[in-house]
Amino acid sequence: MSGPRRARAVMVLGTTSGAGKSWLTTALCRHYARQGLKVAPFKAQNMSNSARVVVGGEIGSAQYFQALAARAEPEVRMNPLLLKPERDTHSQVVLLGQVDEALTRMDWRGRSAKVWPTVARALDELMADNDVVVIEGAGSPAEINLMDSDIVNLRVARHAKARCLLVTDIDRGGAFAHLYGTWALLPEADRALIHGFVLNKFRGDAALLAPGPQQLQELTGVPVVATLPMWWQHGLPEEDGVFDDRHTGSGDVHTRIAVVAYPRISNLDELQPLKNVPGVSLRWARSPAELQGVDWIILPGSKHTSGDLAWLRMQGLDRAIAVHAAQGRAVLGICGGLQMLGEALIDTHGIDDNAPGLGLLPLVTTFEPAKTVQRTRARFADVSGPWAALTQLAVQGYEIHHGQTAQHPAMAAQGDVAREPMPGLAWQNTDGNVLGLYLHGLFEDPAVLQALFGAQVPTLESVFEHLADYIEKHFEPGVLDNLIHT
């Protein structure tokens, strides 16, 4: 009599953050799903301010996209612990999709011990429900100061009996030392979990790598199973940090867009589609000079709105944005960016802090303990100015915010009222050039890109297919199948 079903686990570890774990995990999810297998992604703990709304709450954006690549419904078990940095020394803790204030207040090491049973249970349930679980690690598994409280790398690999790939960014230099050093610092029993090294972001003739891969295998017993060429335009949204802003769309540039890159920027992955729109140039702005000559300014989401507002003022960006708006040019605020556009932030619960806004919309935002986390469908009413093409357009996206925004009572009494093309979701100034909205994901809607730019960009489905094609082309024959079959 056969025992209970248990998936095979494939895990992607990295020598550093940014080595390529997230996109490689996404590619593996689609590769195995294309074989007719039931696949799920998993990352025990993610630290990111890019999150998506799923059944049960919110998870890191990377696991959301990995689930779509796996042709699975995204859900909270795929990323049971999400840390959302609000300050350099403080993060909001989200457990199984919901904010947990008690865990947020706990010491990091104590928190890890407390949440491990929840993490292990989520992984076990996914293993029982699927044929393959593709697991993403975090940072490096060889951080020897953190190993005793690790709940995202080696402890997960052991629990799942995962076959692991170790990926490194060879473009940074020192790739062989990174791979060897990581392997050497692992406990001896855990070295057996590493089934292959992956060289990512390689530029040049792969033949020039010899005899490095052979010598590395002689030292470790682990083969280099793939050398992945540099690929600038794979189309998958970046999860962490500010992504490369080189123009990748085709044709002459007709719209120059600057995104204000404050320290606690969040949900920046929703802007990825703009990189691929023909004729659109996207840049990051951290100084007034970088706002010169642009057509649009976007104030994106923020995990600490008042703190990012203070930073923005220190850089002199508030004055530059005001001048841009006074010239009738387009300003778009999304979520935290919308809150910044108003007159004031009011916080009586210690969630974000009080602050004066930029004063470009007659609104006031009050921070409440209850967090709005939901998928949203809505329709624009009449929209004016540079956003007029959105008029009567049905859109969908998601909301993640503590703030609740409304008309400024005193200003409204004097007749200064913002237009509301989507009541409770979007506000616009009288001139029409300043638009603020709570809806994330606007530019991921093909109808929006068609309306605003007359353009189409690659669908996520095509991105996932190309990712799978890419690894199938560049991995050594049989490696990917052997990870789950032998």
C-alpha cells in the first residue's frame, strides 16, 4: 500500500542576494508545469515591500508570479512569512497573509523559532498537494552568523529533502570563489543537497571559462550544470530594489517618465510594463535634476509615507514636483504616492506618523489600524487632462494600504474639491494633470496601456514561456528532469 503523496522538491539557493534566484525559480515553475505536473512555488520568508493580494491576504510579488508561472492559484502558503521593511531597523510582519502585531514586536531570532512550525506546516501541505514544489531560498545559505535561526534556506532544504541548485552572478566577478566559498561553509551533511552550480549573467564566450568549472567540480564534487547568458529583457518584474531603467521599448521616445525612487518604495514591480512600451523612456529620480524635461512624474507606493515625504523634501524634489505640476504636466501618485499628493497625513495610532503633504490635491489621509488588502475591479468615470483616455475604462488591480483618504473638510467647505473619477479610489485636480489612485497594477492591464499609449506589451504568459525556453536551452541535457526523477 503506497504512502501519502509527497512532491519532489527542487530548491534554488544563491551565493548572494540578486544572484538570480527569483527568476530562475519562476522559470523552473513553468518548465515543470509544461510537463503536465502539478507545481507550486514556496519561499518560507521573504523580505520585500513588493506584495500582491491573494486568497487569504498578501504574499511577496515573486511568489505571486511564480504561482502564475506554475499555472497555480497564488495563495498564502506559498510565502507564509513576509517581512515588509518600514524603517532601517523595523519591519511589519505578515504571517499567512495577515499582519501579526505580536510578531512584529518580537526579536528576530525569537520570531524565527516561533514561526517555524507554521512555515513547516505550509510546506508540508504544499508537498502533499503537488507533484513538484519549487523552493526559493533567500540571500545566501552560508551566512554562518544566521544558521542557528535559519528558517528559509538549509532548514527548509532538509525538511523538504530538496535537490538544490546554487546560482551565482558571474557578471559581478568572483563567481568561482562565491560558489566554492558558499559550498565550503555549509555543514558537511548539507553539501550533499547541492546538485548543481549555475553561472548566471555571463557575457562572452563560455569556452573561456575552462578550466574553472572542471576544477570547481574536482574540489566539490558538484558540476556546473548551466551557464546562462546575460539577458536584459526577460520581462519578469524585479522584486527587490530599483530595477535597471534602461529603455527597452522600440521606436523613437515620445513619453519620458520619471519615477521618484524614495528609500521605502513599494510595489515597484507594477511599473515593469512601462519599460517595454514602444516610445516610452522610464527613469528613476532621486534629485531635482533627474526630473528635468520629463513628461510624467510618478510617485509610487511607499511602506513609510511620512518618512519618504521627509526624504523627498530633503532632496528638494517637492519643489521640482510642484513646478512640474504648475506647468500642467502629468503627475501620478499611486497608493503612498497618492497620500503624498494631499494636504496632510494624520496618524493617531503610531502607524506612519503625521506630516504635511505636497498640497497638489485637496485631500487628507488618516492612518487606521485596519489594513485594506483586497483585489479590486472598478471603472473610471470621466477623466480629464493627460489621463482622458482612461474615461469609462474598466480596470482591475489590488489595494494594500492602512491610510484612508478623503476630501479635506475645510477646503471642501470653501469649494476646493478634488474630482473623483473612481469614488474612494481615484482623485484628480481641477486642471486634470494631477491624478492619485489607490489601485495598484494599473499598467499591468493591457487595456490601460492601449488607451494611454496605443501600445501592446508582452503578456505574462509569453514571459513565462520564454523563461522556460531559456533554461531548457542552456541547462545541460537531462539535469532538470533528473532533479525530480532520480
